[in-house]
Amino acid sequence: MAFSKSYIPYGGYWSSPYAKWQGSFADLHSMKLAATTAQKFFEARKITPDRFDSMYLGMTVPQQSSFYGGPWMAGMFGNGNITGPWVNQACITGAVCIKMASQDVEDGLVKSSLIVAADRCSNGPHLYYPSLSAPGGTGKAENWVWDNFSFDPWAKGSMIQTAENVAKECNITKDEQDELTQRRYEQYQMALADDQAFQKKYMIPVEVGRGKRAKSIEGDEGIFPTTLDGLKGLRPMLPEGTVTFGSQTHPADGNSGMIVTTKEIAAELATDSRIEIRFIGFGTARARKGYMAMAVVPAAKAALTDAGIGVDDLKAVHTHNPFAVNDVYLSRELGYDKDEMNNYGSPLIWGHPQGPTALRVIIELIEELATKGGGYGLFAGCAAGDTAAGCVVKVSG
């Protein structure tokens, strides 16, 4: 599909800090926290929630009462008159939400749509599936987060095994992964320079605790100081493997959001109306069983084709990189310098709360393009089920 009418207001997006597994957000309801963060965003931008025609809720880990999905979220952030679906496509949920919201604008169904993506990997639900026909009537149980991280019912393996499969077939060494991880850590420091100047363009602090224990979380929590020597000293997680604790992301908690709207409304809502952001391309793909990182390449190429541009036209590339293997492989296949991808940060360093991850990556892509005076940018990221998505945005001004 050719996208020509869907715009994102400059500054029309946010992200909370992302907190480490079992960290400061571990006991906070992810939807309620996201609604509170959205309200802070509206207040800061002087936007009234009732101006949105629809919404999309991106979430992969159920929370109590999340059955009520988008309508409940909309009510909590201040617009009880709109509705919208709960979208779940694992790690690329945020990207899929942008595509769906953009289609609505393209088709003239809505003028403005709000995306709210939220997840809490910490303290995920434990589900019990009754089965009266089983011996003794005993049902089956599932740890929603960890069981699904550990086993793909179709490919019959874990997430980390998919990375090892690609590393082995493509001869991606541990040294390459360690060096790329160190580079990603250095790039993340760019976002922290000058008192988090880059992150403060979109990040909204979160207050947690009460009384004397109250504190404000101003930045990402759980970032490990990283050195190349330290990475080289880590052992692979799997026997005879290459992926270590350091060269993969970590589960996290947090939320992100974005406005998708028409050109006229985007200019009205932008913090700088001289900067114009268009969503212009989308693509998906699926790799063969157990080779998740490989899906990113055809998805990225499909998005570029949809946008009508090539790799040489790109000014910036940002990825969802749960494993360093992903970026090494994508760089080789696209012919794009891996050291120039993911300036200012990526999930490999700041963590992976699932639903909102891709949305934050795209926010940071937009902000990098804005610092460079505009241009085309590519998002590419994989997801559970050996799938992937690619998105292309154009920033002008």
C-alpha cells in the first residue's frame, strides 16, 4: 500500500523510561501507568484527549481487567467516546499499530488516531487452562512471559536458539557480536549527553512509591556498564553457542505512545511546525522455522519498496535488535554500515518491554532524522514466530 496522507506531528509522541525486569515498575499495572503517562503528555503538549477519533492499544502481556482493552485505556486517559482494538504482534506490535492507524487516515476513516503501547514483563500472569476430559480433570498451566520466551510451539525452540541458528549458518562470531554490543552501548551514551538532551525530547518521567519512598524515574533503569573486555569475558548462554548475557536484550517494563493524523492537524499539533513527518512505507516477512533474525531483511526490503526508495536513500536506520546477531546480519545483507545504525540507542541496550519497543525505536529514528535536518529513515525489527516488520518515515524541514 502506498502511504501519502498519514503524518506524525513532530513531538507528537512519548515514551516512559524503561525499567529493568523486577525493577521500579514491576508491580505497576501497565495499562494504568500508560494512561497516566499519556495524561502527562497531553498536559505538557496542551492537547485535549477528546480530539482523537480512535485509538490502538498495543500490548502483549495481559493485565488484570485488560479484557476491556482499548475502550478502557481511552476512558482512563480522558476520552470515553472512542474505541479501538488491542493489537498484539509480539516485538513489532508498535510498528503494526502505526501501520493500522495510518491506513485509517489514508482511507479517510479518521482524522486523528492515538497509539498507546504498554507492557510489563515483570510478574507476568500465570494462566490455568481447565480440562475436564484430562486424567483427574487436571488442566494445563502457562507462565505467559517466560514459557513463551523459552519455547515457540511452531519452531520448537527458544528465542535465543533462533539467534544461534543464524549465527551458525552465517558464521557470525562471538567477537563480532561483542564488538557490535559495545558500539551500541557507546551510541546509547549519545542520548545521555548534556543531561539526557536527546531523550528529553520524548521521555516522560514516572513517579513511583509513596511518602519517603517516593521517587521520580527520569531515565532508563537497568542499563549495564559495558566494556569490550567485559563482554569478551562472558560465556555463551548455550553450549557451543556465541550469544552471551551481554549480547542480547533484557526484558523490561514501560510504555510509549504516538499520534497519527492528517497533514493539517500534524502541523497544528507539532512542537515545531517546520518539521514534517510522513509515514510512507511498510513491509512484513517471515523466515523459515527457527531463523527469526533473517526475517528482518525481507521485511526491510519490502518497506523500502513500498516507500519507493533504496538503501542509498536512507539517512538513518534503527532496529529492534534483541540479539547483536540481528544487526550484524541486517548490515551484511542490506550493505548498510552496522556502526552507523542505531545512533542514540536501541533495545539491545535499553531493554525490551515487548508491545512498546518498536514504537520507541521509531520515535528515536524520527528524532535522529530531525537532528540531521531531515531525510528518509528505516525501522526494521523481528518478532516471535520468525516474523519481522519494516517501516519507512520521511522527515522534512
